[in-house]
Amino acid sequence: MSDPTLLPAVGVATALGVALGGALGWLAAHVRPDRRALVERIDALLPQTQCGQCRFPGCRPYAEAIAHGTADIDRCPPGGEATVRALAALLDRPPRPVDPDYGPTKPPLVAVIDEARCIGCALCLPACPVDAIVGAPRFMHTVIEAQCTGCELCLPPCPVDCIAMASPARAVRAASSAAPDR
Amino acid sequence: MSSRSVPHGGLRLDGHKSRPLEQPVLAVPPPRTCILALDQGSGEEAEAIVEPGTRVRVGTRVAAGRGTAADLHAPVSGTVTGATRLPTAAGEGRCLVIESDGRDEREPGVAPLDWQALDGPSLIERLAASGLAGLGGAAFPTASKLAMARAEAVELLVLNGAECEPWICCDDALMRERAAEVVLGARVMLAASGAAHGVIAVEDDKPEACAALEAALVVTGDARLELRVLPALFPLGAEGLLIAALTGREVPHDGLPPDVGVVCQNVGTAAAAARFVTEGLPAVTRIVTVTGGGVRRPANVEARLGTPVVELIAACGGYRTTPDRLIAGGALTGRTLASDDVPVTKGLNCVLAATAADLPARGPEMPCIRCGDCADVCPVQLLPQQLHRAARADDVAALARHGLAACIECGCCDYVCPSAIPLTARFRAARERQRLLGAERRRTEEARARFERHCERLAAQAEEERRAFEDARRRARGDGPPSGTG
């Protein structure tokens, strides 16, 4: 350090370090990440069942809670491990198993109304978050399978327990309609 | 015209086609039990319109076409005994089972069609009712293709007689024996599609077929039709590549031939169209190549749809040895059959009973050494080694960037890979995964939109109720000002 020719170089490096550090510190304090864009991106990874098993009223509120750091990423049983992994990759956190407190992870199901037992009470209609149930008071109801997200929110309001969960036929249909290339 | 563009890549392969062509096309007797798959090879099932117990004759309409499935007609006369899921060339699917009465009666009212008196749209309508579907393998409804061509005002009809894949020679046999039918079919399709001229494209390893077609063209004297001979190169018979080789126009991988003014049909389909106009009988037979080291006397056979493959093999003298693999289609792009009980469909062009000597020996899969041989042979100029890396990493963006959607699954890269990597199978699986993911994404998008509308509607309803309640309260108080307590 006794060589005086080193002094300008040390001086320049120190000045650069101080200037850049200050700039970064200022940016960190004043430029917040766009939280709405983050909410959108988290929401895009959630399965949109709107089932509320995460104890938020729908997928978007849960996405907001994740973005604000008030909920962890392990609360979505319908999304399962794949969703947790995608969220972990997006938020740069270690992936973890889905917390069983929020419900068991199971294959996707759809609601089916036993039309013979349905009394047409219309109580399940407002319960459905995606309006996938067709019906009117004192008329038989039915579930549009293609729209059903399998959230199970229509089960509790039904007074005669005529709604059951069944495995969807649409996966089979989708696979069989794959068009060949030649 | 001469060949305008030299195709990239491709393979010159030993055709293995001479033995079945030593003898004329053999007629297989109609089956006792006819298994009519509702999916004839296009990937979509027609809708059965007969109940078990219905009496049918040859040519009775038994299933209605929808989407990429054409109408289906009974290939034998007898009784429909069931509609169940049975093994088919595509794996498994719903099939109509027809028990033959052996009388082979034709549906009444079957008569030749005066096609020259009909205009294009009504001719297309009649062809649609005949259940004609692409006999090259895809079994796409011919009438839909022609209607699309007419709507797009295409100018060129291409009859695909390239038949580039080793082992398969049903189109070669057909062109040798029924060249006149191919030419008549071409004229019918010109009339239906409205195309100004037609090209029959044949590879140069089929001199007999070329000579027969040439002679038939001279007899017909139709100046709109010409024969074009192309070099034998696999996979030149793939629709897009054939059109590029003939016209120099490239069909976009997410587009269709009408986008470049071309409609492409298989020569077998043309011959079936000719049969329909001359006899009036719907498409209920097809020619199938039965070949491979496992068959005693390889031959091309004409069989009713719904004939079990085992009866085709019996017609060719039975098995010589137990084959290693039974393949529907050729050795490169075919699919392994689970058993020989599967029925003949419109899309089945070849049954290959392959012994170990017939198939390229494949060692255990080794790591990619980046030799680039696959890129040299890829006919659509992709980089299979890069696609492979992306497929292994399940990197959707990289797969799209390297053009997975353009892959025609010809199998050239598998064939040359020194590390014996099953590249095509990987690409097919990656594509299927992407398709399922895309469907799932569309579903979640829709669910999100529906949920948003649901919330808006509930909010609007609540607002309306609140307002109605306030109005009522105001009226009850005689329009007086609201009191302080609220």
C-alpha cells in the first residue's frame, strides 16, 4: 500500500462503489415492484377452481395475499404439487408440499346432479362461483360439465344431497379428439 | 413443368416393395363377423345411428359423420349385434359389430351417378353421403377437403401416389391395376373442387404404375391432367413436402394446402371416388399391403372394412414365423398393433408383420453426442437435437422456438440417430403434453372470466336490493327526509 501509483485506482474504485451503492439503495427505497403485475402472474398459475379451500374467497384474493406476503404458497389442494412448484419458481422460493390443513389433494372431479332427486330449490345456483349450474325454482337443475371446476361449493347448500362428485368424461374426450398430422 | 425445388434431407431407403407386387391384388372373402370401428383413423368417432338388432345390407348407412369422421356404411349384409369398445388400430375405440348373413345383399337404390351432369357443390354432397375418406392414412372426409378447396378457389389438384414409406405398396398395386379408375377419380375431383388442372405425382421407383397411368391418361385424353415423376425419397409423400416439391410453394405448418391454392388427395381415394360414381356403392373396401418377414406370401389384398387383420394374414398364407412386432402402417411412421384381432379401417394402408431382421436394430438409448445427423435428414429443416434437449427439460418456450409444431413425425431422425434416441416418440409426447396444457389453460381462463362475471352480477343484485329497500323505507315514511338515526 506504500506505492503511491495505486492511490488513484483505489480512489476511483471506492468512488464507484459508493455511487452505485447509493443509487441501488435509493432505487430499492423508491421504486416498488409492480404488485398488480405480480398478482396477475400468480393468479395465472392458480387453477381457478374458486373453491375457497385456501380460506380466501376465490383464486384472485389468494393471489393478492401471496403477493403481499400474508399467505404461503402451500394452500391450494386443487392445484397440487404442480401449482406449488410453479409458484415457487415464479417467486424464487423453495417448493414445499401442499399443507393438508387446507384439504386433501385429489384428482379433478366435477359435480353431477342426480336429476331424479333434485327438487328444484335453486339453492345451489348462487353457490356456484362460475355459474355452471342451469336451473330455476321448481325446475330440475343440471351441471354444465365443461364449465364445472369441481370446487364442491354446491354440495353444502343442497337440502336433499342430490349432488355428487364424479370423474369427468372430458379428459377422455379431449384425448380421443386429438387430430393426427397426416 | 419440372421438379422445382430439391427437398431438404430425407432418406433413400430400401423399399421392400417387390414381393407383394409379384402377384395381383387378392380379394379377401367378406368376414363372418365385421367389426366396424367408429373412428376409421381420423381420430374422431362417427355417431352410430343403428341399434343392435338392426338388419343391414352392404352400403346401408350405419353411422353419421361429424368433425373429422366421415359417414360409415355397412360393409356386409347381416345384423348389427352390438356396439362396444374393442381394440382397434388406434388403440381402442367404439365399434359396431355386424354378424354377416353370408348373402352379401346390396342396399336397394344403389345406382351409378351421372357425375358430369352435377355441379360442384351437389357432387360434393353426394361424395359426402358416400362416406369417402382419405385412404392415404389420415381418413379425413374427402368431401370436406373438396368443399374447403372449392371455398378457397384452389387451382391445382394433386393426386398423391408417391407412397414413399418402405414396405407400403397398396397404392402402387392400385395404380398398376386400376389406372383408369385413378384417372376417372381425378376428373371427378377436378369437377368437385373446381381446380383448373391436376397432377398425379408418383415416385420413380414405380415404373409400372407410371406406364399404366400414362396409358390411361392417353385413353382419357383429358388435357387438364398430367403425370409427374419424382425421385424416390422418404418422406416426400407427406402432403406439405409433396406440394413443395411439385409447385415450390410452402404450406405453412399451421395452415392447409388450400392456403397455397392446392388440394391434395390420395390416389386410392380417387379410385374409390371413381368406384362410387360408376357403381354407386359407398366406400366399404380398401386395398391393404400385408407384408414383412412374418407372412408366408406377402401380397396386396382388397378387404372389406371391418375385416380382422388375422383374416388378411390368413389370405396371405398365414404366419411364417411369429413376428416380433405387428405394425399398422410402415416401419417408420406406423403404430404397433396390440393384437391381430383389430379390424381394417379406411386409414389402414399396411399390415407389417415384422421379424427382427426387418426392423433396424436399435441398441439401448445413449446420450446425444450432438453429431447433427438428425438435422441433416430432417425434411422440414428442424434441429431435432435442440428439440430433444428442450423436450427433456420440458421447456415450452424452447420447444416453440425450435418449431415443434412443424414436426411431421416422419421418423427420419430416429433412423439416423447413432445414439438410438427415440426422438419422434419424445416429440409426439411433448406435443401431447402441450396440447393438454393448452386445453387446461383455456379452461382456467374461462373459469376466471366466469367467476368475475358471477361476482359482478352478485354485486349488482345486492346493490339493486339495497336501493329497492331504501325506496320502500322512504315511501313508508311518507317521502319525509331520512331521520338522523338512519
